Amino acid sequence: MESFINSYSYKCLLGPQSKDIEVIGNLAKWRVNKKIHFSNLGIFDNSDILYLKNFDEINFHYLSPENFEILKPHFKIFKGKLESTCINMENLTYDGRANHGIRGAINKNKKLPLIIKDNFDSFEDIKVMLDDWSENIGAKYFRDFSGKNKFFFKNNFHSDCHNTFIYDADKLIAFASLSPGEYSSYIIGKALFHKYPGLSEYTDAMVYERAKEKGVKTVNLGQSKGNIAKYKNKFPNSYTINHFDGSMEKQ
């Protein structure tokens, strides 16, 4: 089952308001106020269906097509069909005219005295960088005041992942975290590209290179639409798969 969600990546959906966080069978489940949310960690079986029937209404995220078909006979489902972008890591190169933009961004940032680390020096570095990102870049893409990124790192959810933290001297300017395993998820990533042109491409190229060395063969980059989709799909060896977001009720 190809899916962005796994036992590591679902945690990027959590935030300070998330309560009752637990894994039950093939389900990752949490509560935000009175609303129940879940996503799939594997192919559902009867015990998963019976558990979901305990709730009158629930919200789902990154539901795989396989699990949608399993749930369809048992629930009234309201869904949106979305796409995730994946990249095949095997033979991933940036040769050729089509990749000259990515190649130029990588080479430009390689010339800078940047430092690549496996972890951040201080959680304060994360807070300062995310505030900068939201104020200067979030206006163009989206302002995320949910605190999910900070929540992810504050709880050390990244500790067993493939991590790349990029510093300029003592200042954190980019990060990316991928889940372990041959089929990996790009869980979370940000770069201050308004100050360092091409830094997003450089950061992603670095985290992909390091993940390949540890056996990652495919990376699912998560939901793609608008400018984000254009960025994700410009990388070579990219392709898309479907998933569903929405809600469902007992029949």
C-alpha cells in the first residue's frame, strides 16, 4: 500500500490541540476538541472497521484507495480525491537541460559555508526559523499558526527519522525529515529561500542523497496542489498517487 502516512509521518498532522493520540491496529487516531481524526497505517481488517463504528462521525486524512474501498460498504463517506507526489530515488540525478534549474540551485548553495547536521542545536533554533518562515514566506504560500511543525520537533518525533538540518554559522536556515524504510515519507521540511535563493532545492537534494545512502528507494512527498505541486513535480523521477481526505458517518 503506497501511502504518505506511516507510523512516523502521521505525527506531522498533530498539533498542540491534539489529544488522545494512539495507534490501534492499522489506525492512527487522535482528537482535536470534540472531533475524532484518523489515518491508515496499513490495510484495514475487521477489527479496524469495528473500532471505527464506535464513533458517529470521524475525519480521515491520507486514506489510501485500498482502504477507501474496504470502508465504503460500512460507512457513509464524504471525500475529496487528492494527489501525493512520489520520487523514485534509484538513479536520481540532476543531469540534462530539464534539470538545469535544480542543478544551479544545488551548486549555488554548495559554494556557501553552510553546515549540515543530523539534529538541531536547540529547539529555540526551530522556533526562530519557523517564525521567520511564516512571516516572510507563509504569506505567499500559507500561514500556519497551528504550531504543528514546532509540536513535531518539540516532542522529538523526528528522532528516528532521516534528518537534515542546515545552518549558516549558528543560524538554522533549513530542515527536512524523512521517515525510515525503503518506502519513505517526506514528513516535514522548510527553508528560508527568501534569504537564500535555491535553498529549498539544495535542502531536498541533500536529504535525498543522505536517505539513499541508508536504503531509501522511494519518497512520498505528501499532498500536491498549486505552487507546491509545481515544485515537487519538477524533481526528476516524480510521479503521483491518489489519496482521500474527508469525513464519514455510520450507516
